[in-house]
Amino acid sequence: MTAGSREHYRWVMTIEPESKDWTWVIDTPCVDCGFDPGTLTRAGVADRIAASAAGWETVLSRPGVAERPDPQTWSPLEYACHVRDLYTVMRQRLELMRERQPARFADWDQDAVAVAGDYRGQDPVAVGAALAANAREFADAYRAVPERDWTRRGERGDGRPFTVETLARYAIHDVEHHRVDVGLPARR
């Protein structure tokens, strides 16, 4: 993002872009949402992804769903758009790792995507339907992973390595954490 677009971003979003490296959740429990990577099994990945979409339709039917609780926090609608898109990005990364080795992921600037995609202006019903469909597609992609592919590798633009298994941990934490961000129950 250029300096000029960052200024535009601040004016439009008033939210500081995410700068925290969340990859620590691959190995360490998250005290904020309760995600524990040690409890995630390969056999349970697909069902856990599918289950992470539950409850969003209720969130998206709330009055004021596009309103932010404060200027620095996304609205529930913005979080739902992010989760919808996250399922797709992570599915594409999984597919890339299964197609070629080594896989190199394109950078994904979630904050720029939120601005360009007008997350606050989207239709909550359409977002809910797409979120559920994208979760099913991502879960199905993990259901199709044979045992021999769980150690296939991919790398983010910043050089952070992933395997098919650690990508699942990272992605599941992200979608489960955002459930808590909008008031849905943490997974136990």
C-alpha cells in the first residue's frame, strides 16, 4: 500500500491496518478466543471449518449490523465479509499447495480488500449466504486432502512457511476468533 493509499485508507476506514503476526496460533493457544491448536486433529479439520460458519446468519440479522462499536473496530458486517473472503483465500492456498511444490502464496491485504470491497455497504443477507457457501467449499477442500498431502508446503510473501496442516490451524483460528469478535460463543 502506498503512502497516499494509506492516507485514503485511514480516512475511509479509521481503523489501523493489522500489523500483528498471528502465526503463533499454529502452536500456541489463543487466550482471547480459546482456540487450542493441540486439540485440532486432521480428521476433525473439515467439520470444524464447516461448524465455524454457524451463527453468522443471526449476527447478520441484527439491527445496526453495519455499525461499528467504535471507530477502530470493524462492524459485525465487516467481520462477516472478511470471514467470507478468508474462507476463499485459504481454500485457494490449500489448492495451490496440493497443485505444486513449493507453493508461494500471493499477498492478501485484508484491510485494502475491505475498503475496495466496500464491506460496510454490502447486503447482509447476500454476505451470509456467501459466507456459508464459502465455508462449505473450504471444508470440502480439506475433506479431499489425502494423508500424504498434509505435509505439503506453502510460503507467504513474507517467507512464513506453512504446511497443509498448519494452514488449517491458522485459518480455523482466524474464523473462530472472529466469531468471538462479533459475540458468538467461543469453541470449547
